[in-house]
Amino acid sequence: MGPLIVQFLTGLSDAASLFFVAAGLSLIFGVSRVVNMAHGSFYMVGAYVAYFVVSFLPKGVFTFWSSIVIAALAVGVLGVIIEILLMRRLYKAPELFMLMATFAVLLVIADLSLWLFGAEDKIGPRAPGLDGSFNIMGALIPQYDIALILIAPVILLGLWFLLNKTRWGILIRAATEDRDMLAALGVNQKWLFTSVFFLGSCLAGLGGAIQLPKGGADLLMDLNVIAAAFVIVVVGGMGSIGGAFLASVLIGELSSFGVLVLPQSTLVMMFLVMAVVLIIRPYGLLGKPEAEEHLPPELVESPLRPAPFKLRLIGLGLLLVLLGLPFFAGSFQLVLFGEIAIFALACMSLFFMMGPGGMVSFGHAAFFGGGAYAAALLVHYVHSPMELAILLAPLCMGLLALIIGWFCVRLSGVYLAMLTLAFAQICWSIVFQWSGFTGGDDGILGIWPSRWASNEVVFYYLTIVISIGGILLLRYLLFTPFGYTMRACRDSHLRAESIGINVKRQQWFSFAVAGVFAGLAGGIYVFSKGSVFPTEMSISRSFDFLLSVLLGGIHSLSGPVAGATAFIWLEDKISRVHFWRLILGSIYIFLVMAFPQGIAGYFSKRFEGVFSGRK
């Protein structure tokens, strides 16, 4: 009995540190609608600051807890600086652009932390007075774990009092419900948002600092905690502090006992929980339906139109350049441009459901990597020829997208995006852990093109034909009745339903089409590399696609191609440079600030008159 009690208390202790991070993330989103990808970076910085402050101050109970408070306040100040310099300029932009900006901040902080704190992991000091253990029926549990269990409810009560019994809390709750009405009453929303960012960042810093005696500090903390924090916030309900506490306890306990019952489930347990909760309760345990996003007129998408004649000529010219590339380029350039073409097709499939479809996905790599694995498994086990594998891969992914999409299209906004992430992580865990069939972390090797396509020039042309053909077919679908119906469902559910359109079924089919073409991109990709690994289905690959689409612009048909080209080129040029994440993050911040509509969106607006013949 003692070991079970200790396991239960360990789950509560793990939940406590996660609650601090999730509460700050939930608070920031609830007021400012910022999906803060840099929140994990604040957690990491809090741990490092606490470590160095503890090392500098004389050892003692007061100095230890003072260092925790100092670290939390320092991270709060960092959050204020980022909010004033960057986020204030983007509050009127679509939420996805703020996500891209905070991801850029994550990259910048990662390399700055490497430079300031060093690459070595820091072992956390023991908490003075709490460095022993309690004996519970023969099983030991650290005293510090019990302290964390007691501190978490105190922080929860403090937040409840702050949000419900103070004027500031009333304004925060009013901003969560109706920001426009709050502004009409004369409340300075800028400084209100800044104060929320400060408190949310403090909570993230507190989470990192207070777990120091348990886990120390390292440079991977940011990415390791941000996924768990998002899961907790979504399961509890976006913007609900009580929901975050309840979800953190739920996730902590299931993870703690899951190690005992089913050790293989540890990689995906929290995503399984999130998927189940969102399917049963679409807005989380204590969440509310999201308010409809209202954009300023300058950011509302103009109607999509077929490319004018001059722009078609430019596209034809670029196509001719690609077809003539083997005559004046080397092997490396052919591989690079082939990868850009494949990546552009995958990004176009994501754009298809994001832009015209209005459905954001954080897990699109499930279909890209799934297509690669489907083709590789057909070749490896069935000895299928390349041609048949490339044909069947998108069909398999279309079927998978129909299954996943059936659940996802019942949600909207961030909840839909997070459910796609949950399903993608479940798929990733299957290929990662089913090593007897998929090769696990070692992947599947030796997947080469057919003999007739083994020549690099021939395979380059095959890649270009399939990728460009897929992109053009997706563009064509947008100007069919199916495409117009997609945009009608995105722009107004009520009007679409009032004229007899089954909105959910339309979104479901759109989801499946996107999965088919992402699978096609993955099918050709595996033959270009000769192998496939679980990383092609990981969270990072999904965000590569998402950032590329945002980089190009979600309001332009050329956006996915422009974004994919810019992303692959930047990755190729910068990844070999020291502190490449700092450089790449700075470039992303510049692009978000300079081109809030994306690269292609900016230039299409600027030269719209020229291409349409009005100038």
C-alpha cells in the first residue's frame, strides 16, 4: 500500500510544477489570445536564474526561497520586455502570426541561454530543511515533493483571490469576456495586457525555479515542458485557472501510474488524455466556447481569384527555369530544389485546410510522415514497386485523414489544432515504439527509386512533375464548387447551414483532401532520401509546415510555395552557422513585423494593380 501512496503523491508533486507553468500560459491566452510558444523558454530561464542566484547567495532557508522569488520576478520582467517590444505591435494581427512571433522568441532565447548559461546541465541544490524523506508504510518520498504539493493549492488560492476579489482581476475577467466593451469604458488595455504578461511569465519562471531541486536546469527544458503545458491548458479549458489545476493533477497522476501499468504509454499518455477529453468535452473540462475572432479590415482576406495573365507568365517562367535546372546546376542544387518542391506540396496541402478551409492543424506531419512510412513499408515488406507505393501512400493517408478528421472537425480554433496534435503524437508514438515493424528510432532504410528513376536528373523531373502537379490540382480545387463551398463554411457557418450546406461534412472532406496531398508529398519524399525516420511525424516537423505557410502568407495562393522556399533556403544556409537559432529567430521576428500578411501576401497586395492590369 505504501508504494501506491508514494506513487500518488509523486504524481501530485509533478502536477504542482506543471500547474505553475500551465496557469501562466492559460492566463496569458485568456486575456491576450496569444498562444505563447515561448512560455517554455520562460520556464527554462527561471530554472537557470534560480540556480545562479542560489549559487551566489549564502546557503540557508531564507536565501533559497528568496532565489526562487527573484527568479520568478526576473522572468516576469523578461516577459514585460518581450510584450512591449514585440507583442504590442501584433495584437491586431491574426492569432497565428503571434504564434509565429513567440516561436521566433523561443529560438532566440534558446541560443542566448546557450551563450549565457553554457551547454552543461546544472544539477539543482537541495532545499535547506527539506532535504530528507518521509517514510510512508515502508516507502520513501522526498520532503520537497510534499512541500510542492502544499505550495500548489496556495498559489491557486492566491490566483483565485487576485482574479475574483480585486479590481485588477475584475478588469482581467472583463477583458477575457469582451475586450471591445472594456476599451469603450476607457480602460488602458495595453498596460492591462502587460501586467497579465508579467504575472503569466512570473508563474512560468516560478515553475522552472521551484523544480530546481528535483530536476536541475538544462537547455531542453523549454521544449520538454511546453507540450505538457499546452496539453494541460487545453484539457482544463483555455483561460481557466481552475481547469489548469484540475488537468495538471489528472495528467500528473495518469503519467505517474501509467509508468507502472503500461510503461510504453509514457510518451503519449497525456496526448491520449487530451484526445479523449476533447472528444467528450470540446472546450476542455472547465472551458468555454471560444469567441469568434474579429479582424481589422486591412487583415481580412480578400476573395481568392485565379492568377492574372501576367502572373501566370511569371509562373510559367519559373517552371521553365526549374525544368532547365539540370542543364546548369550540380547534384546538390537538384536535391535542394527537389526538396523545396516536395515541401511546397506539403505546405500547400496544409494551406488548403488552413486558409480556405479555416482549420488550423498542429499535427500535419502525421500525414506527411505517414505517407513516407506507408510507401516505405510497402517497399520493405511487400516489395512493391516505387510507382505503386507512391500511388497507394496518399490513398492510405486519405483514409487516415477521414478517421482523424471525423473527430477533429467537431471542434474549432485552438481546440481543433490541439486535437490534431494529439492524433499526430499518437501516430508518432506508434512508429517510434513499434520497432519490430517500423524500425523504431532506427527508421526504415534502403527505400530507393525504381531503376528507371535512379538517375538523379530523372528523379528530379519526377519530383517536379508530381509536386507541381499536386500544387496546381489543389489550386484548381479551390475554384470549383467544392472550393467555394469550403470558403463559405469558413466565412459564415450559419449562412452556409441556412442554405442547406452540411458544414461539418464539407470540412471533413477538406481535411481528407489535405491528408491525401500531404501523403503524396511524403510518398515521393521517402524515395528522395532513401529512408524514413520517426522525426518526419514529430511535432517539430508539423511546426515546420505551419511556420512555412505563415511565412508565405495564409491569404495568398502563392504563400505556401514562397514560404516553403524561404524556409528550406534559410534552413540550408543558417543551420550550419553557430548560434543558428538566434539568427533564424531574429529573421522570423523581422519578417513577422515587416510582412504581417506573409511574404507572398505582401507582394501580391503591393503589385495587385500591376498584375491585374489596373496600373
